[in-house]
Amino acid sequence: MAADFERLKHHKNFIGGQWGDAASGGTIDVVNPATMGSIGTVPNGEKQDAQAAVDAAADAFETFRHSGVTQRVQLLRDLHSALMDNQNELAHLLV
């Protein structure tokens, strides 16, 4: 399990279907409040990162809104499968 968490120490933003750092390159330490030790980093997103995410979401919506019910149901089923396939790792991250 330790190896799994090692790869999760340095998070990235997911914008427009791609993982990336904050435009500024800055990061923020994530601190475990029980030990006050750093458990990883996250991008220090700023206004341009938020705007890029909003723009990407608007672009995605233009395609998604024209999709049919069958396609939307399949997307939800795929999401459910991904959550179930990774439920142990997700539980450890959330706890």
C-alpha cells in the first residue's frame, strides 16, 4: 500500500482531459493534522487555472449536451465501475 501512496504525493490539476501543474508552477503542502507532517503537494491554482477549468467544462458541455440518454447512462455506468474498482484506494485517501 505504501507504494500506492508514494505515487499520490504530488497531485496535478485535471483540466480539459489532461493532468498538469498550476500555470504558476507553484504548489501547496498538504499537512496531516495529526502529525503536522507533509503528506504531499497540490498545485497552487490561481485565477488563470480556474478560468482554464471553467472554459474546458464549457467546451465539454457543448458536446455532452447533444449526447443521447444511452450514452449518458453508459458514462454513469463507467464511472460507477471505476469507483468500485478503486474503492479501497479511495477509502484510504478519504480517511
